Amino acid sequence: MLRRRWLAAALVGTVASAFGQSWLTPAERPEPLPEEEAFRLDALARDRRTLLVRVAMPPNYYLYRDKTRFRILEPVGATLRPPRWPTAVAHHDEHFGQVYVYFDRVEVVLPVRGLGRARQIELEVQFQGCLEDVLCYPLMRRQLQIELPPG
Amino acid sequence: MSLDRGIVLILIAALLGGLGGYWASRATFQVDRYSTPPDAARKPGDPAPELRARARDGREVALAELRGRRVLINFWATWCPPCVEELPLLDRVRAELGGAELEVIAVAVEDPAAVEQFLARHPLGLPVWIIDPAQSSEPSLAFGNARRVLPYSVLIERDGRLLKQKAGAFDEPTLRRWLAPDGP
């Protein structure tokens, strides 16, 4: 019985600690994350005609859909078709009009053509994102190496 | 242990946990010990670097001209929503507290035409300095902006030393604390 009460007290304390942090105004929250930790990118080839790129973000960080660009660096000659994005969060901003963003995590499908006999793709992703109501990161670029399944 | 004592224990844990979470977060706010690029390692107490820009009337301006006044420099850009949300606050508090002893300057590192277009729609009373990114790469880095994020603000003491650094938008109480005659 005593152990249960201690467990309950510990649980309530932990929840209250998290709640205590949520009292902070945006400007009081801890330092922003380095961009590599704020926007985690990975990618894979679903098959030789389809790539999947995933962006994962901590709470309150978001990615702009329309500021994201993809480009194949290798193999030369391979081309990307328009990306297929899932439904985004539409946000009307007084200064920027209608913008579309993603929180938490997004997976975008990239149709690709002209890979020839390549075994690997080097994909460049250019993107921009913010920590809501606090700050924005400048234009970021990442290069991703993606192994391709055999043709 | 009676039921009452159990409830008291849980309430104490909740109170301590809540306060602990709040203060732990506050304590980490000013700490910046991530992978800081060497040129972004400036910290409070260090001399502020020089900053050269163009004023809106086309004059060449430099931070050194403001030596003897306390100066808040706010780096911003038109594409950054928290920056443009913050500008009216900076403008208002500067109008109230600024003067011979204190100046607030908004430094935009962006295509000058984009900045002017923005300011035509959203007029500001505070001085705006513009740095063309084609001519200078991220100048806030030299002021300690390790994350290269915007907005980024620094408070510079009358003798040219860095007094405070902040990544992210101000709330009004924090800004007033920074700019108070006896602050921060």
C-alpha cells in the first residue's frame, strides 16, 4: 500500500514537472535546438521509381511545405516528378497569407525517373522551418544518400 | 499511513514537481553549450564586433557610431513570422524607453528591395539597418548566434561590450527588463 502511494506521488510529481515547464512563455523556453536536431531527415527507396523522404520534428517545430525543394545530385540524368505531400496544416498569417505547414512528422513521396543502373541516389533537400511563435531557421540544406533496390 | 497523509504526500510531490520543472527550464534558458561554430563563440562580457550596414536613407552606418549609448540590436528578416510579430513590440518599447541613453536597431539581412517593400506595408519608427546578404554572410554569427536563427538580439553596453544575447522573440516583460535603465 505504502509503495503504491510513493509510486502515485512520483507519477504526479513527474506530470506536474512537465506541466511546470509548459507554464513558460515561448520566450522563456530553453534554447532552440540545433537545426540537425530540430529537423531530422531520412529517406529510403520504396522501389526504383519511388523515394520516401521523412522529416521528424519535436513538438512546436514546423516545416514549410512550399519552401521545400528536392534535387537529385547523383546519378546525373535522373529526374524527380512533383512531390506528393500529405494534407498540410493550413495557416493564415497576417503577413504571409495562406501558408501550409507540417508539425511533428511528415512523409513525402517523390516519384523518380531515369535512374539507369544506379545503385544509389544522392538527394539534396532544401527546406525551411520555425519554432512556433519563437524563431525561424534560415534556409537549410541536407544531402541524403539513398540505396536503391536492384533493377 | 493514513489516507490524509497519502494525499498530502501526493500534493507535495505535485508542487515540488511543478516548481522544479518551471525552474529547471528557466535555468536552461540562457545556457547555450551546443556545437557552437568558433566564430559564434562570443559571450556576454566580450567586446561586440563591428557591424556595418546601410540605413534606409542610403547612408553607410556602423555600430561604432553608437558607442556611449546602450544598444539593442535585433536581427530579423521579412520571411520570419516571429520576427515580424516582434517588431511592433520593439518599436513601441523603444518609443517609450529609447533616447540619448538607449537605442534599438532592427537589422535586416535580406534583399534591400524586399525589406523596403515590407516596411512600406508595415511602417516602423525604429531605425532599420539593412545588410545585403550578397555582400555579407550572416553577420549575427559574429554576435554569438550559434544557431543562425532569427530573430536574434544582443544588448550592447555603453562601452561596447556584449551584455546579453537572445535567440528567439521577446515577450514584453523580458524586453522591458532588458531595456530598463537599471537593467537587465
